[in-house]
Amino acid sequence: MKIRKVALVGLMTALCGRTQEIGYVETFSLADDRAAALRELVPGTDDYYYFHALHAQNTGMRQRFQEVMGRWQRDRDGHVTDSARELLNRQALLDYARQPQETL
């Protein structure tokens, strides 16, 4: 009986130690002013481009989205990262009603 209690306490302690801070995703998601939250990012990083492009998508600024994505690809010598591909696919779905053939 005593061994079970010790094992249970040990397991609970181990599980509690595995919790992690969510990080910038939480900061961005919960910010009242997301433009201010974007200023925390380091220019030129993948996170910088990702969250700037995501913010442009969320606010309907399609031209700004295209500018950020173009700059991101140029900075990566034309390579499209997985997170960039995610946003491009999302934009294609958002544009479906206006440009169905391009989305397909």
C-alpha cells in the first residue's frame, strides 16, 4: 500500500514537471493589440515572417500578406518552409470563392 502511494506521488511529480510554457503563440493569440505583439519578434526570423503573414491574413490585408510571403521566400533563397506552405495553403482556401481555379 505504501509503495503504491509513493509511486503515485512520483508519477504525479513527473507529470507536473513536464508542463511547458506555450510561448509567443500565447502572447500573439491573447494580445489586445497584435500589432504591438508583433514588434517583439526579431526581423528576418521564420517566426517574424509567419506571425506577420498570419496577422495580415487574419485582418484581410491580402496585399500585405503577399508582400510578407514574398520577402520571406527571397530571404530563404526561394525555399518555402513548412510553415510558409501552411500559410500559402490557408490563403488559397481563403481565396477560393474569388479564385476557385487557382485554389484547385
